[in-house]
Amino acid sequence: MKIRWRYGIVAGIVLLIFGLYPQLKIWYTRGDQWQGNYAYNDIDEVAYASYLNALIEGRPRKNDPYTRRDDSPETPQEESLFSIQFAAPMLISVVARATGISAPTAMWIFGGLAGFFSALILFWLIAEFTEDSVFAMSATLIVLCGGALAAGEGAIGEIVGNGFAYPYFPFLRRYVPAVPFPFFLAFCLSLWMLHSTEIRSRKIIFSIIAVACFTFTVFSYFYIWTTAAALLFLLVALTVIFRTEGWRRDLRYLISISVGCFAMLLPYAYLLSKRSHTLDEVQLLVESRAPDLWRVPELISYEVLLSIGLAVAIGATRLREARTIFVSALAMVPIVTRAFQSRMLMPGQRHRAFVRA
């Protein structure tokens, strides 16, 4: 199938506009009086922007955006939430230094780029999966624009009187999870391409891409890499259980990817072992409550799994077909991540798991 990329570009432009809208709005509202400020989506972005600005200035990875203390032989600093999740801001800082843009400018530009590339990669995945570019464009917009509604984010909470509005798409909160989000989608795409291609060299390439994307998410945002790990685990488990055509060959690649991903968790664990004691007191993950598996995202997952079961029952698809296994794994991810992440919350922070974004 030949993918008609113009439809993917259209979807990307729509998400690019959504990502840039807050800044465009402040320009329109303030006119010449905008005074170099940038519109942010969440109060957390202030600290993230400060850390990013330090990297752009050439300060070390272990710097404190609150106290401006930098790591040095005289004043060694412990690992923090920012220094452990350094991949996304490091990428932005490299581009910012090369182009001469400031941290505030980089924040809103990369918010827009994250929307564009997220849409483009998701379009590619759906187009490869369905072999229909028009459907892929529509589905991309529905998934990325409707995800917040399904999760109860955005304005819907205030509309129904059950909360207050966040005027943004959760996955476009800068710089996390916005920047690592396209890498997660590329990870999903690589796993599907691994199943869909018969060419050994392409399987190797997509396996390498999958490990690279997983590595970037590990050092960018906790809720994204744990979701990626859950998807990989489910694909391995379902492949072994249902044994699709060529399952032994695919399993070898999936296990190779799993080994590579696990290896990337070793330096991550090392950084965690060097963490500041304040993480234990304020932001360390702890067991806090029983899993809540009856929220809207999980209900959607149950509906999808039920639909798959009915399709298999009437013969519309086969249980051992690669497409069925892949969709089933995706549908089960919110359930698995909710079961895990609901018991591993960050005290002092509002839980915003990736599955809700």
C-alpha cells in the first residue's frame, strides 16, 4: 500500500496549530505588549523552563532550578526529578543553542512540533495498520483530540460540574510529556512494523528504533516509559499464548527488544540510587491505594476487548492474527498501567498517568 502522506501532513498541521495556540493567543491578545512572555499550559512548566534555561546556558545536568545550585567538585549535587528525566530538555537545549532561541521560545515551539510529529507518526501507524490513508487521518485526529475527553481532562470537568477546566491537551504539556510523546508513538509503530514486514533487515532496523525510542522515554517521563514497557510485555505474553503465524520468529525479535529495553533501565536505576532525599519525602513513588479499574479509559478498553471477542466469534477476524493481537495489547495497556500506576503515585502531586492523556 502506498501511504498518501498529504493526509498525514494535514493532521499534523491541525495538531501543530493546537500546540501553538496558547502562544498565538497571547500575541493576539497583547499585541506589541506581549513583552517576550510565553503562554504555558500548566504551573509545572515554570520549573521545567527554568531547568531548560540552565541547560541552554551551558550549566550541568545536575542543576537545581529552584536554588540555582549547580553540580561541581566543590558542591556536588544529588540526582533530582529534573536531572534523571534529562533527555527531553537536553534535546531541546541542543537545538536552542544551535539556533540561538531562548528557553521560553523553545518551550512553545517544541510544544507545536510535538503535536505535529505525534500526529504524523500516529497517522503512519494507523495507515500501515488499516491501509487507508483517509481513515488514518480521521482516526489520528479523533485519538489525539478526543483522548482528553475520554480521560476527563480539558474543559469537560467544568462543563459537567465535576472539576475545573485545563485549557490544553494533556499530552502537549511542555516539555514533558510533549517531547517524549512522539517517541512513544514511534515505539508503537516500530513494534507493529516488526510484525508486518517479512524482510529481516527491516525487522532489525525497527528493533533498534524501538529500543532507542524506549531509551529516550525512560530518561524523559515515568508514565510514558512504563506504558511502553506494559505494551511490550503484553505483546510478548499474547504472542506466546496465542502463537500467531511466524510467532517464533517474531518472539525472538520481541525478546531482543525486551533485553535492550531492560538494559537501558540499569543506568536509570543507578541514577535513582543517587537521588536526593527530598525525592523520598515529596516525589518518590509509594504504594498508596488499590487499583481503580473503572474509570472511562478502562471502560473503553473493556468495550474494545469485547468488540474483538465478538468479531472473533462471528468470524470477522481470527484470534491468532497479528492485527488482533496488536489491538488487544493496545486495549489492555490502560488496564495494566492503571493497575500498576494507581499503586505507585507521587505524594504531593496530582496523579496524571499517561493512560489518561
